[in-house]
Amino acid sequence: MQPPRNPSSTVKRSILFPFYDENPDLPANPGEPGLILTAREDILEIQPVTIFINYNGRKSKSPSVWLYCGEYILEIAQSLTGDQFSRLPEKTRNKWGATILKFKRDVWSLMRARIYLRKHDIPLTELTSPTSM
């Protein structure tokens, strides 16, 4: 194994363990392309990213068996629109709703603020923008 890919080297590595419930378009098999839904750009800082997926994720609730999917270079595809979000499986929408409510990172707080403004028909302007609050 070449040094840059050697897990025992001194190079910092990033490892992700995404779940199918939140990411229905994860790679179906090792090495295949896929899509991870996230608002966290910090996962782009250390590349490549080692990805393990729940081996029985589409069939079972047991997260105890993980499948090594490979080393991936992550890139931002685009923001998910409300229409695109509404077409995701209900289970995925519910999981993301719970995630947005539960976690305290800035990225989730800003997302909650944008959702609140949108729900109350308050236009997102420079004054109401969560990033300027």
C-alpha cells in the first residue's frame, strides 16, 4: 500500500459513517459513486475521506456491521431546494428534521433560523439573514 493511502501513516485521516436513513443515495457497493446530504462543509477539509456504510443499512436496523466503501474525494454538488427535499423518502425527511432540531452546531442553528423565517413569510434580507444575526 502506498504511503498516502496507508491508514497507519502519520497523515490525518477523515472517516465518515453515514446512514442510509439520512442519505438514501449512498454508494450501493464499494467504489461506486454516491451522494451524502450534509450542511457541514468542514468534512471537505481533510481529503480523501474513508467511508464505511452500514452493511445491512437498507434492510436492517443493526448498525453493528460496517462495509468499507473506499476512499472518496468529496465535493459540493449544490444546495438542496425545498422541492428536492420534499421528494426525498419520508423517512429521510423525518431524520433530517430531527437532526436539524437536535444538534447545536452553528450550521444547524442557521438552518433552523432560515426555516423559521420562511415559515413565517419573513423575507430573507441582509437584516434578517441568520449569518448577520
